[in-house]
Amino acid sequence: MRKSTIWSITIIMAITFAGLLYVQVMYMNNMIKMRDDQFAEGVKRSLYAVTTSLEQDETKHYLEEDVAQIETSVLPRYSSGDDTQKSVQYSFTTVDGDKGALILQGDLATIVPTVPRAGKQPSMHEILREQYLYQKSLVDEVIFRMISQSSNRPLTQRADSATVATYLRMEFDNNGLDLPFEFAVVNRSGGVVYKSAGYHAEDAGNDNMFVQTLFPNDSKNMMNYIKVYFPTKRDYILSSVRYIIPAFILTFILLVVFICTIYLTFRQKKLSEMKNDFINNMTHEFKTPISTISLAAQMLNDSSVRKSPKMLDHISTVINDETKRLRFQVEKVLQISMFERQKATLKLQDIDANTAIANIIHTFKIKVEKYGGKIEAVLDAEDSMVYVDEMHFTNVIFNLLDNAVKYRREETPLHLVVTTRDISGNRIEIAVQDNGIGMRKEDLKKIFEKFYRVSTGNLHDVKGFGLGLAYVHKMVRELKGEISVESELNSGTKFIIILPLTKN
């Protein structure tokens, strides 16, 4: 599958997931807003019902007060003759200010009231009319007293805290708001008349304080208000949308699975590309010793070389070393699997680092001279015995020298210097320095990572596999050593390896 196809699928799926998440978030926000509006509407209805009940209580209070006053001021007068003849007299005043008297005579069980008016007996219609006008005058008087005198009563008498709390709880329950609340009654200036024990206005938060006017018919300077908030409102609102949480979890799981799938797809593609690079890299690794052996064979065809025993001895040594290097390369391919294991399989033995490096330089000299360069060794370490795996130690040095050749500067003759010196702590320092293209500072932090390749390496025909320096780093660490690098762009690179000496 082409990378463009994978990217197209990734973009489409990403847009799909983004759209799905957007729809879910918008739906949840709308649900929360709707529940919040319903909650606010229920609270407002409840508060209005509470104030209405308080107004009705006040009306009842004045009516009962007027009735009591009438009963005490206008007492009926009874007159009796025998047991069956009794009379009741009521005095009243009409709306027009006319005063009159109502006399009820006879058996009280079957009495028919009569009103003496100029010797004429009134009709039932007139009696009902007079009663209606009288009752109307009573109601008008009650209303007048409520309007003119009600605001003069103490608020704690008109709406005491226990009554208000009871009405609030009852109305909230009627509207399905069965959750704790706190309330306070305040005057126009904001002063608290009384409040519930847990009332703290600063704890209400946004959109959680509800205000309703108490007794709206009072004068403006006598206005009072009831304030209510719900400490657990947020939890109550969110509890109504909890069923959306599983949808978010499932969407998140799908997103994780999608990301893992895309990651594995790209990784698989990368592995496929690395397989091709690996083949190219191994071809290059085998190509170097083969070309060296081929060059030595061509030199053997030269009659002047065959006449020189010293040259023949040198060429045979080179062929032997390069054959050994081929064997090392095969071992190196087999040892690549060690990157997936905690420990590499090592055959440790005591070797002389100076001698091993001298042999490597002797073998590598032909390749360096082929590119018009030179290599020199400054082996100043007096104690150079190290406890290492000879094959891997040799491969480490070869890798560093190969990198120096690969990343040389075309316009400048290649110059390689390999040095050894004693350092404190019974250790030896091995340095491989070149005058190649160098590296940027940001590359120095990553060059020992697997599959990482410095971008300037693409200037050459044969691309590496990105395992060379990772192999070097791992092997040095396996040999209980340390490795570091110093480099400047277009000024060359210096690799420094520090290994412990063999303990006597």
C-alpha cells in the first residue's frame, strides 16, 4: 500500500472521529443547557408559588382578624317570650352610610327574618341585596387595610423562616427538585433579614442564585426578596447526562484502536523499507572486504609485486584480514537480533587494544588510500589490555572507520587518526577522529538511536541502515564502557570510547 493511500485513509478517519466527537460534545452541551433551563424554570415556578402562598396567608390573616372584630363588636341581642318565640337583632351599615337593623323573630329553626321599614315587610330579594352589599363592604375594608397596613407588619410575622422553608421544600418537591437548598430573605439594600444555617452567597457560583420578590404589592422602599441556591446543582445537572459517558468511552477506545492501527501500518511499511535498506547496507558491508580482496588479487597479478617477498607477505595478510572481516560481517548479521534481547552473546577474552587497533588500521589502510586519504595511529596507551569480545571490538572500530569514509568531504583529502591513551581509574581511551562533513548539534543527541540516520548521509550513493552507530553504542555498553562524540559541521567528527582495563 502506498504511503499516500495510508495518509488519505488516516485523514478521512481523523475527520470522521473529530466529527463524531464534535456531535457528542454538542449534544451533551445542549442536554446540559436544556436541563439547566428546566431546572431554572422549576425553581422560578416554585418561588412564585411560595410567594403566592404567603400572600394568601396574609389575606387569610386579615379576614380572620376582621371576622373576629365583627364578632366582638356587633353582638346579637336575643328576646324571648315562651320557648317557641325568640328573636335576634343585628345592626349594620350600608355602603351608602345608611344604618339599619335586622330582626329575626319566631322559631329559630324555621325563622324568616323581617326588617321593619315604615311598617312594610321587606322581600327576600331585598334582604339578600342588603347582605351582599354588607359583605362587599367588609371585603373592601379588608383589601384597604391590606394595602395600607400590611407593609407595616414585621416581615418575620408576615413570612417567618419556618413557614418559608416549609413552603420551599414542598414546592420544590412538587416540581421534582428533590435536592438540598439554602435560602435567605433580604431587604432592598441587600441586608439579610434571616437565612438558613448553611447559606453562603459566595458559594452559589454562576447561574445558581435565584431571586423572587416577596409581597410585590408593597411599596418600593419596603420591598423584600427571597434568594435561593442549590449546593449540589452541578451534580444534579450532570447526573442527567451520565448515560453519554459510555458513548465517550467507546469513541475513545475506537480512537485508540485506530491510532494503533495506523501506527502499526506505518511501522510495517517502515520495516518493509528497512528490509530493502538492510539488503543494500549488507551489500555495502560485504562489498568493502570483497573489493579489498579483489584489489589485492589484482596486485598479485603484477610481476613486480610477486618478486617482493615483503609485498607478498603484506598482500596475504590483507587477504587474510579481509576474509576474517567477511566472517565478522556474517556474524554481525546474525547478531542483529541482539537488539531485541536484553543481553548480547559475548565471548570475552583478554586482548591488547593497541595490537588489535594496529591490525585494523593495517587492513583498513588500503581502503583509505583508495580515496586518496591517509590513516595514522597514535597508540600511546602503556597499559592496553582489555577484557572484550574480539569480534565485536573489531567491528566497533571498523564501523567508526567506515563512517569516517562514508561521510568524508569530497573536496578535502580524507585524514583519519586513531589514538589510545591511559586515563584515570584503570581505563583506556580510544579515539577515532576524521575531517569529514561533521554533524549538527541536534543530530548528536540521536545518532546512537536505532534506525536514525543523519540527513547528510543521503549525499552518498549507498544509504546505510541506521544500525551502525546503534550497534557501536550497544556493544560499548555491553563491554562496560562509555562512548561519546564531538563534532562540528564541516569540521569533522571525533568518537571517544572509554573501556576498563583488565583487572589483575
